[in-house]
Amino acid sequence: MYLRFTQRTNKDGTATRYVALAHNHRVDGKIKPDVLLNLGRVDRLDIDGLLRLAASIRKHFGEGDGGELSDSTEAALAAGAAPMEVIDARPIGAAWLLDGLWAKLQVGASIKKIADGQRFTTAVERVLFALVANRAIEPMSKLSAAEWVREDVIIPGLPSMDDDQAYRAMDLLVGADTTGQVQEAVFFAVAHLLNLEVDLLFFDTTSTYFETDDEDGGDGGDGSTGFRVRGKSKDHRDDLPQIVIGLAVTREGIPVRVWCWPGNTSDQTVLAEVKDDLRDWKLGRVITVVDRGFSSAGNLAYLRRAGGHYIAGMRMRDGNPLVEQALSRQGRYQTVRDNLRVKEVRLDGAGDQRFIICHNPGQAERDRLAREQAITRIEAELQRIKVQRERDRTRELSRRAREKAGQAHVRAECALRDHPTLGRWLRQQAGGRLVIDRAKVKAEANLDGKYLLATSDPHISTEDAALGYKNLLEAERGFRDMKSELLLRPVFHRLEHRIRAHVLICWLALLLTRVAERSTGQSWRQINRETSRLKQVTLAGEAGTIIQTTPLRPAQKAIYQALSITPPPRVSAFDPA
């Protein structure tokens, strides 16, 4: 590493000399200079100080640049250039990548545009980005995230932060997004840049629980409940307070918007709010894709408002006469893929609603095997109870022992009847004995590998409707990544607005990581692991300070190129003492 001097002749005949920090590298067997940092005009710089600093760097790393020492560098070494030492080394690659996406997708600009300009300063925007980056790179509590920024990572434009700044940024974020303005601005910036297709929007809900036994109280006797309350948990933790989270994604898996509701909110009651919120965005003709939990007649009718359409999964076992007619209708299946066959059914009295029966042969075989295994277990347990009861009947037992044995048989039958997977195949007779419900077994055999869809769109093909519904897995994948990769849980907040801010931060992190995955074709875990190996190193000594990054690896370079983001500069500071 050395100082490289160049000269330019002006129109008046005078010459201006410039200096740059450079190092030599070998290309096709020839030594060529590579400029790392342009330092400016010679007459405006402390050249002696720069020479001493460059000489100290060469002395620290050794003379490995492929060139001989210049006379000026020799002079600087003779002048007593002090050795350098590493005083800091932290990862920068992943945070730099996310910051490039943050700027490219205009997330920060959209937030500052919506928020109060007098209060929302650039520093707070940087703090908010740091919280999002932390959630994507190494998720932790907000208090730990402040220490993470100070000690463990390089966040561009933010040398440090504290927990008070983190909470202030969260409050400003949720205050600016009271009616979804931030999410709307961010979405349209992303949609314009990525040319997203929003003809299909997939919506689903999940829940996340809190490690506390106490629910939130109401707000003062008007019948309302709190925010963290018990409800039907999709994490199988009905014993803990929770909230319900809704997520809308595009067919590419890009999250469009997120909602939060109290933990006792039913899926059937939220779809109207979701439809109204998205209608205000004026997205044009949109087909909403929802799962079985949202397919009530009222919800489907609401989705038809203002020219909208839907693709909805239908419950096949709730006794709906139209569903029973559709499932009983004969007809040939059309093969869409190896694991998907479809058949369209039109019924009298269903209006323009079309039913599509989907059949997965592989899933049908798995359903059959699971049911046969369950029936085999039930038969063995019923036979064991019967044999034990007959044996106790013939044994000479005291009255108390006989009563105790009878109670044990009853408990065994009750445990079998209440079993979460085996109990569905049993029927209790008038005398209290359990038998296998053969009619139900036969009815379920007719549903192996099948699921039923309903759509109101007269133009979408049967194949596109079936494949579109399968893409609903993108919403479920978004929830799975929020809980596993981004660690949505545990939630360390108890105030409603802080909880909402935490969910928004997770949504922004999911947005950035999904865009990175879509552009590179790699999982975020791979991208994060590879780019985090790029470090920023600070060298300091009596001669001055230099901040530079480790050399860019081919895999890292490919990731930055795929996202059209310029990598961190090799040298970001070169300051003589």
C-alpha cells in the first residue's frame, strides 16, 4: 500500500497534483495499480503525515504489494513511522447489504415522509434501520440490540445507540403507521422497483404467545378486552396470553402488509377489515386467496364487494349442502402436476361460484396409511380393555378391588375417547362402550388426499386457481420465518404500541430478506452467513488511522452483484495523526 501521485495540466498551463491511496496487484502476470481511496489535491493535504501513515501500514502488513518502496516512502520510514495495531474488527457485510436494500426500496425515505418531519430525524431513522438489521442478522431484545450496535457490528451511519433511542424509534414508527401509511408507502416503493404482480394476494393469520400468566385488562368497563389475552392458539399454547397476527403476501412471497389483533380475535371476524384496508390502497383487480378458516358465507360475500374476487379453501366436514353436492359429483380429473389433479364442479343454486376439487395421490396414500395405523392402535387398545375386563370379571376380588378395577377400565376408555388423534374414529354406544365408527372411516376414505376450493372469478382457469391456492404456503412460510429466523418470539414488551412496533420491525426485516432471497436465489441464512464474513478493520498508530475492509470473496461479490448493491469500499478512512 502506497501513495500514488498524478498530475493534470490546467488550461492556463499550470499543473495540479493529486494523491490517492493505492496498492499493486497482479493481472495476467503484470503488476497494475489499484486505487483504493482518492485523497484529493496535494496542496491541500498533509503529505508528510500521509506518507508516514502509508509507510506504517506497509510496515504492519509487510511489503506484499508487488512493488518497490518509493524514495518518499523510504524517507517516511527513515523519519520514524510508528507501527500500526488493530484496535477494532467487526462484521459489516450483512448490515451493508441490508442498508443498500433499505435505500434501494426507499424504506427509510417512505418512513420519514410519513412521520412528523420535525421529530423524525435522520439519527432516529438509522436507529430504526439498526433494529430491523438486528432482527434479520442476529435477533435479540432491544436492550441487547443497542449493545450489539455499539460493540459487535458496523451499522452504516450509526456508530452507537442506546435503548432509549431504540424505544423512541419504535414509538415513532407505530405512531406514523396508525392507519397503515408507512406500510402503504413502503409497499408501493417496493412494488414499483420490483415490478410486483398483485393480482393475487394471499392472506393468513397466526398467533404468538407471551411468557406471562396475566392477561391485559379491559379499558374501563365498556366491554372491551385487553390486547394480550387468551384465545385459540395456533402454537398450541392456549394456557398463555397471545395476540393474533395477519399477513398478506404476493405470489412471489413479498410481504405486503401486517395486522395485529387481540389474542381472542376469531379468523372469521378479521377479513372485512383486511379487505377494507387493502381496498384503500386502490390496487386494481385483486383476487384474495384465503384458507378454510375464512370461508364463511359472510366473508366470501364481503370479498366480492367493489368487483373483488376470491379463491377460498372450503371446509369439507361441516355439513354444507353445496360442499356435499360438489364432493359427490362424478367426473374426470385433469392432471396438473405429478402430485396434483383437479376437477371443476358447477352446481345449481351456487350462482357464479365455481367449485374445484383437488386431489393429491401422494397425500391420499399418506392419509390412508395414517388412518389404518390409527384403526390398528384403537383395535388393539379396545381388545386389551375387553380382555382385562373379562379377566377381572372371573377373578375373585373384594368389592373395593372390583370397583377399583372397573374405574381403571373406564379411565382407559375415557383416555382413548379423548385422544387428540384417535378419538375421532370412535363412537360411544348407549351402554357407554366404545366402538369404531365404521361409517366415519368409510366417509374419510373418500376424502383421502382431497381438498375443495371455491372461486368467484369467472375467468381464472381451474389449473391457475389450484396452483394459486397452493401458493398460500408463502404466507405460512412468512410466519414460519418470522418465528424461527427472525425470532418474533419471545416478545419482551407489554405495552400495546410497543408490541405493534415489534411486529412492524419483524415485517420490515422479512421484507428485506425476502427481496434478497428473490434476487439471489439463495436462502437468507446462506446470504447472512456469507456476507457476515466481510469485516471492517481499524488500524491505528502514532502515524494515524486507517479503516478498511477485508478482501471481497467471489461468493460475496456475486451476492452484491445480484442485488445491484455496491460492496463496502476497501478503504473508508485514511487519516494521518
